[in-house]
Amino acid sequence: SSGINAEWPLRPGEQDVAKKRARKTTKFQRSIQGATLENILAKRNQKPEVRKAQREQVIRSQKEKIKAKKEAKSSNKKKTDTKAVRAAQKKINKANTKSKPGRTGVMM
């Protein structure tokens, strides 16, 4: 029984079924949230130099914003952080400590 086609006489109920071929996948692009397909294609077709220049310009503007914020913060600090303000705070603290009643010799 071990001939060339040993399995040839199919058992009852079996059918000769051709293997299903997998469909070849095709690549396609679609727009994503916040960017249309036209925008994506335009960016993809840009020259690297243009893209680099745009990136550097954005980075520069962000750094300037941060610098401006820091300067505003430091100028605000300088206005409030003077010796006069500190002296006034010390006086207030001293006055508060004096006004508290002494707790010496109190028996519970």
C-alpha cells in the first residue's frame, strides 16, 4: 500500500480542497487626526534642507519665548525681594513673638 500516491483513495466524506491563497497586501496612505493627506504628502516631498531650516526656526522661537518668560520672572522677583521688604518682615515676626503670653511656670 506504500505506493507513490498512498493517500489517493480519499476516505468517504473527504474532498480535495485547494489551499486558499492569501491576498497580497497593498500599501496605501490615509489622513490621520490633525493632518490631512495633502499635508502629509507635502511634508514628505519637502527637501531635507527646508525641513531642517523650519525646525531650527521653531526651536529658536521657543527658546526666545522661554528666555522672555525667565526675564519677566526675574524682574518680578527683583521688585519684591528687596532689603526693605525683608526688614519689614523681620519686624512683623519680632512683634508676633513678643505679643504671645509667656508659658513659664504654668502647672497643669
